[in-house]
Amino acid sequence: MPQAARTLARSGDRQTWARHLWALPMLLSLIFVAAVVAWLQRTDTLDREERRQTMIADALTLETQLRGQLDFESQQLEEVARSLQQNAISAEQFGRVAEINAGLGRVWQSVTWLDKDNRVLAHVSSASADPSALLPTTATAESVRGISSHLVASIPGARSNISGSLVARYSPTALLKRGVPWWLARKYYVRLTDSLDQTLAASEDSPPLKTYGTLGFPRISYALSFDPPIRDASLELTEHAAFVPWYRGLPPVLMAGFLALVLIATWMLRRQMQGVLRAEAAWRTEAAWRSAMEDSMVVGLRARDFNGRLVYVNRTFAEMVGWPQDALVGMITPMPYWLPDQIEETMQRHLRNMAGDAPREGYEARWRHRDGHNLDVMVFETPLVDASGQQIGWMGSILEITERKLMEERDRKQADTLAHHARLTMLGEIASTLAHELNQPLTAIASYNAGVINSLKRDGVTDADVHDALQRLGEQAAQAGRIVQRIREFLTRREPVRESCEIHQVVVNAIALFRRELDRHQVAITLNNLNETVRVTADPVLIEQVIINLLRNATDALISTRDRQIEVTIHIAGERFLRIDVTDNGPGLAGRGIKQLCTAFYSTKSEGMGMGLAICRSIIEAHEGAFDACEVPSNFAKSGAQFSLSLPLAQATRAQVLIEQHLHEACE
Ligand code: ADP
């Protein structure tokens, strides 16, 4: 996987992780609550187990006690049976036996005396017993409701025979009430049950509920067999609800409250985190946009604090000066891209900028790239402000203008060369004109001088001084003629260096050179050329000069025109020539012909030299071409001038034109 993809995947994982981070406190809280609940349950289980153990011990103790009690009752009944036989107690005396009344005062409900055939001899119950014989504080067993049970004792007779039996009916309930100690009764509900789980006797009238507490925990109970002494009976202990102080119920409430609070807090946290994530995502997008924009900019950016320390540079700036961004950030003056021989001057400029006096329209500077080449830049300084609007330094926007400067330099050189050529051509033309104009008077002076000398000779005038003077006059005139001739030869325009060249390119170059002037005067120019490969035999530099001259004249003529237009048309004229028309929609020629316009020193402009068209004509004629001017064709504009020049076609083009013309004629 490429590095960028890995970084993206990692940041995606981080994002997903961060998106669910809000759930972590909730999760931890749930774990905490679960741990507390588990701990409580364990404590509760241990507690129940302990209670159960205690209960088993208590049940065994109680069982022993109850058995002891019943054993005691059985012994008492047997005691009564023995005393009946020993004391020969009659049926009438039976109700007054003290042990019987004592038994009735405890748990007995009635005592029945049966003979050996189970016929009732006497019967006494707690209801029929002598109340004075009963213990006054004791609740009689009769008053206790519930199922009864029996104790049987045999009455011994003579010769070891059984003369009858005593049956004591007793109340197990009373037994329980008497037998269960108070501290046990407070802890447990005790009952005796039969095999069908029906209550035979209970320590309390109303049984407790099967469960206790709001959570419905089952009550602990423990049963053990009580057979014998009572058939199929079990002794069962069930715990009473222990006293639970109010704060024992707090943990669940607190847990519930805690969970509710955690839930609310988690929800708020989630909202908060979602907001933060949204803000972060927006910030990331913005940062990505910003850095993409900054990096794709052609403008270099550099931020500096008030001490001149670079605090930020964009990629364009780093590439401009050839230093890595990381290395640039933190740098202080003098910067490595300053020109070493201009440190002093650059430092002055830097101090001026730091003082806030940098020109608003920007300033030009020259820096040195790390690889050693120089670059020209345009710098615009603006205040650097932080989020609170406080200025913390300066932000510089830097535009590299090296190319522009080079082009300007090239243009300037080209314009200079052109002007130089034009000047030379003009001087040549002037010299030629002067030589031409002066030659005749000088020749006349020389001829007249020769005539005068001959006349004087003929008339016999022999004055040596006159002859000498006239001789000198002739010599001076000849000398003047030679000087003029030499000047003419020296300044004469250069002869055209003719070569085969693409005229389209020559015209395009001329327009390009004059483009700035055209733009300055808001003149629209159109070039019409059907065949761009047409070649002529000409000096491209001189033809360029002619075209520029015609364009300049047309631009001058358009000064007072609103919708300024120039059209340059190149077309083939006949078999041998190419024609270029330069047409404008200016005021036109006002009836002036080419002869007048091309007269040396003829100009209607206040600062005109009047040599331009003369030179043009000379150049074109030197190329064996023709130069002409006329009013504009009416299909182009209402008024205007059209200057035309023709040039001989190059050999190859001429042959091609001939073939085309023949083909055309053949077709017709
Ligand atoms: P200069 O430009 O110095 O005046 P030129 O020889 O180039 O000299 O032009 C001579 C005169 O021809 C100009 O002064 C002007 O009156 C006239 N002329 C040249 N071109 C045009 C034109 N396109 N439209 C009208 N008049 C023109």
C-alpha cells in the first residue's frame, strides 16, 4: 500500500475510533456497575449461606428441645399411669390427680382413662378440669387452636398385666409455643407440617409471605423430620424478614441514579464530541483546501513576525528561492536568498518594511535562488493579523517577474534596434536627398567657374590673383561635391539583403513589435492572409520597418476616430507579385496622391519629419516593388486611407502560383 494510502487509512481508523470514544465512559461505568452488582450478589449469597447454616443449627437445637419436651410429657403420662395403679385411684378421683392437672396446664388438652377393652373409664379435659388446680399464668392447651396429637401410656395391672391405658391429647401448637424460645421465635416462623405440607402447628397464627423485600428474594427455610415423635411430621423453620436499615436499600438506588447520570453525561458527551468532530472535519477540509490553494498558487507567500523571522512560507515561495519550507521557517535576517553584494541595501529595505513603510503598490527586488541564478520578484507587504485582529507581523505576496523583466528587456532592445535602423535609414535618405539636391548647384558652380576662367583667358585677363581665386573656387566646389558624395556614401541606407522569407511571419513580427502602441491607443488590428506559406524575396528587417511605419502612420491618423481599426491584408497580385494593404478607418488622404505624401520632409504633423513614406517608397522600390496610397474602399469604412506595397514573389512561390493559375484556367 502506498504511503499516502496508509496514512489515509490510519487517519480513517483514528476518526472511527474518535467517533465512538464518547461510549468509553459509559462502557466503563457499566463495567463498574456490573462489578458492584456482582459484589453485592456475592455478599448476599455468602450472607444467605451463613444465615442458612445458623438456621440449620437453630433447627437442630429446637428439634432436640421439642423432643425433650415431648419425652417429658410422655414420662409424666406414664407417671400418672403408674400412680393410678399404685394409689388405686378411682374414676371419680381421676379428675383431681395433680399431675393430670399439671399436664393440662402445660400442653395436654384432655386425658382419657381406658380399660383394657378400650372403654372409657374416666375423661378429663382442660375445659372440665379444676381451674384451681391449673397454673393461673399458663394458657391452657385447650385455648390453643389447631390439630391435636396423642400420647399413650399403658396402666400396669396385677401380675404384670396391662389393666388399661391413658390417652393424653395434646396440642402441638401449644407445644411449639411453649417449646420455641423467644429469641428463636423472633428469628423464625416455626411450624410442624405433615407429608402433604399442611400445617399441623405453627408458632404464629399468620404465616409470613414466601418472599420478602421489593426485589422478592425467597425466604430461607429449613425443614427436618419430626417423625417420631409425630408421625409423618416435619419441623420447618422459615426466617422472618430481618430488620433492614434504610441505607441498605441505597446501593441499588444509587446505582440506578448513577447509571441515569452516566447516561445523561454520555449523551451530552456524545453531542459534544459530535460537535467537536464536525468542527474538526470542517477544519480539516478547510485546512486541506487552504493548503491545496496555497500550494497551487503561482504567488509565493511568506509570513514574518515583527523581528523579521519567517513564521510561514508556502510551497511556491520555497520553490522560488530553492530552499525547503522546513528550513526557511524560523530563519532570520539576512536571508539566504538575498544577493550577497546587496546585503546592506536589502537590510535597509527590510527595516523599512518592518516599520510598515513598504510601498502599497509593491516593490521590485532581486533575489538569488539556492542554485545560484538570480530572480526578479515583485513583493506586496500586508499586515499579518491573528484571530483576535491583533497584528503579529507582515504577510508578503511575491510574484516572480523574471520572465516579464526579460521580455521587457528584449522588447526594449528590439525597439532600440528598430529605432536605430530607422534613424540610419532616415539619415541615409536625408544624405541621399541632400547629395542629390546639392550635386546640381555644385556642378553648376564648377561649370560656371570653368566658363568664367575660359572667358577671362579668352579676354586676355592674366591677373594671377583672379585666376588663382577662380582656380581655388573650382577646387573648393569640387571638394564640396566630393564631401557631399562621401557623406552620402557613408550615410547611405544599407542595401537590402534580400532572401526568401515567409511574408506572413514578417508581418506578424512587425505587428508584435508595434502591439504595445496599438494597445495604448486602443486600435483593433486584423490580419487577413489566406496563404501563410507564401514566400517573397526581400530583406525581412526592412520590410518590417515599412510595415511598422505604415502602422504608426495609421495609428496617428486614427487619433480623432472613435472605433479605431486597422486591417492588414496579404494577397497574391498577378503572377509575380505579392501585395500587402494596410487600411485604416481614419480621416483619409484628402485628395493627396502618393507623390505628395512621399515627398521628402512632407508632413502634416507638428513633430513629423516627413521622411517616413519617402523611406518606405525607397525601400520598396529597392526591392523592385511598387508603393501606392489611395482612399479606403467603401466596403471597409466611410473614410480612411489604404497604403499598398508589392514585393516580388520568391521563385518557388511564383512557380506554385503559376501552376495554380493554370489549373484554375483549365477548370474554367
Ligand atoms: P510623418 O509621419 O513624419 O508626417 P510621413 O512621410 O510618414 O511623415 O507621412 C507624411 C504625411 O502623410 C503625414 O504627415 C500625413 O499627413 C500623411 N499620412 C500618412 N499616412 C496617413 C494615413 N494613414 N492617413 C492619413 N494621412 C496619412
